[in-house]
Amino acid sequence: MQRIYDFIRRHPTSVDSFWAVILLGMSAMSAGSAWDGHSISLGLASIVLMCLVLALRRRFPERMLLLAIVVGLAQVALGVEPHLANFAMFVIVYTVAANGARWASRLALGGSLVAATISQLRWPVDKGDAVAPIAYAVFLTIPFLLAWVLGDSLRTRRAYFAQLEERATRLEKEREAQAKVAVAAERARIARELHDVVAHNVSVMIVQADGAAYVMDASPDQAKQALETISTTGRQALAEMRRLLGVLRSGEAPESGEYVPQPDVQQIEDLVEQVRTAGLTVDFRVEGTARPLPSGVELTAYRIVQEALTNTRKHGGPDAGASVRLVYFDDGLGLLVEDDGRGAAHELYEDGGADGQGHGLIGMRERVGMVGGTLDAGPRPGGGFRISALLPLKPAH
């Protein structure tokens, strides 16, 4: 049955031609005895043309509709009485309503309303009864209208499904676009994280390595301490990079079982101590009552302090000092990181320019924006650089 159905779908004209041949034979047998002489020639011609309408209805629906109308009018004009092949009129009305152009569908509807009436005016069923022809015309009009309604309903249903398919395709493209945006955002986030990890930890390692090389002969114990700091910092950097790169793995478990937790506000003190060990003087204070914060806010605060201290150490000069203030408000967390280095002209912020708009500040602004906070960065009165941030407990809507 499936093969037959597939054949019918692939060869609609062949199927219609088969039924046209059947209709031709049945019409010829049923109507041939009622005609004689000139009438039989006209009757057979109308039968053949109506069967042609049935055979080509799906290939040329509009043309076949016009042909059916011409044949029907010719039958009325020449007196060729209706025959079995006129059944093709019902079929072409349905076909045009389902697949034809709109003008052809409207023309078919108009023809459906008047065809039976014209037939009864030309060949009334009972000349002595005025009501019978009217009733018969109404009775014959109903199948025409049903054929048109069925075809038009099929057209509407196809249009509806086409609209659903188009909408599904559009939604799929939108989902793909959103997925690409999400991937790009995730890559940017990972890039910022890697930037912070590498910039800070590698900077500490370089400073400690330079110090160890300088005091290697004069103070071996101090050099050993510097090397231990390098080792600790390197392991910390490796752990954080392993956590970040683990995000890119699909379905793989980390070697250690779980990824290292993201830094939080509590680890800022450890960060400050690490920077002090590297040789930068840092004054660290916490004001207000400490309270649990959203993980995004804690990570943002940690990264801002890390970035600011890293750039102070790199660009502030040999005698630069810094201060870090954490202030707990009722509705958020305030950060203030200042240094007394050589000023904004030297705060190049990681591959940026002297205007302070490098990648470091851009990353800070993106982080703060993601949690709905505000960031103010620029030269500090009297020299140095200042970074001030306010991170709300709840993102602004």
C-alpha cells in the first residue's frame, strides 16, 4: 500500500488520466444511445473535452477551469444535454479552490452558484411545475459549493502548515543565532578569566624570580622563599586555568574530581597578602558588616582588585603603594582601589593605551555590567590611579 501511495504522489497526472479514461468509457456507454446524427458528434466531443479537463486538472488547473466553462456554455448553446462526464466540473472546482490562483478560485465559486440554475433554465426537470426546477437547481448547487469549500479548506490548511514550518525554521535560526551569541559571550568570559589569572600570577612569578636571582648569592634563604612563592603561585595559576579550561570540555570529568571553586570576597585578603609578598605595599580594610553575596558579585569583586593591583605593580613604578577598601552597604558592595604610582599616563592596563581604555578596564566594565553595577576609573588627584565600583546585591531590571 505504501508503494501505491508513493506512486500516486509522484505521478498525479498519470492517476488523473487513468480516471479520465474510466470516465470516458462510462460516459460514452451511458450517453451514446440518447444521441443520434449531429448530436452524437457534439456529445462525444464534449465528453472528450471534459475527460481532458479531469486528466490535466492538476497540471493546468486555471486552463482546465476555463475549458470546462467553455464546454459547459457550448453544451447550453448547442443543446447538448448534461452527461456523466460533466462530473469533471465538480472535480475542477475542487482542484482550483485547493491549488489554483485566487482569481480562478473566485471564478469557480461564481460558476458553482449559477451552473445548476443555467442548466435548469435550459433543461427544466418538470416544465409544468415552477417549484421543481428551483428545488432541483438548489439541490445541484450544494455539491458544487461543497467541492469548493473542501478545496478552499485544503488550501487554508496547507497555508497554515506552511506558516508553521516557516515559523519553526525562523525560530530554529533564532535559536542558532542565540546559541552563537551565548558561545561568544562564554568565550569572552573565559578570555577575561584567563587574562586575570595569567596577568596577575605570571606578574608575581616574574617579580619573585627577579628577586631570587638578585639575592641568590647574598641571601640564599630569601631566594629560597622567593622560589617557594613562585611554586605556590604557579600551582594556583594552574589550578585556576584548569578550572577555566574545564568549562570547554564536553562531558569530561576533571582529573581531580571537581573543579577549583571560583575566587570570592574572602580570598581578597589572601590576594593582598600575595601581592605584599611580591613587594607591593598594600593597605587593606573592610568596612561594614560582612554578609553572603551572590557568586557573580564575589567573583567580580575579586577580579577587579586582582586586576587593579596587578597593574599597579606593573605600571605604578618601583615605590608605588596601593590601598584596597571593601565597604558592605545594605544593598551592595563598594570597592575602592587606589595607588600613588606615576599616574594615569603610565597606567596602560594590559595592552591598552594611555587613555586608560585598554583590555583591563574593558574587562572590568564588562564584569561590573554583568552584575548590574557601576565602575568609575581614572587619574587620582595628586597622582596615581583610582578604581571605584559599586556592585548591587540584586541586578537592576
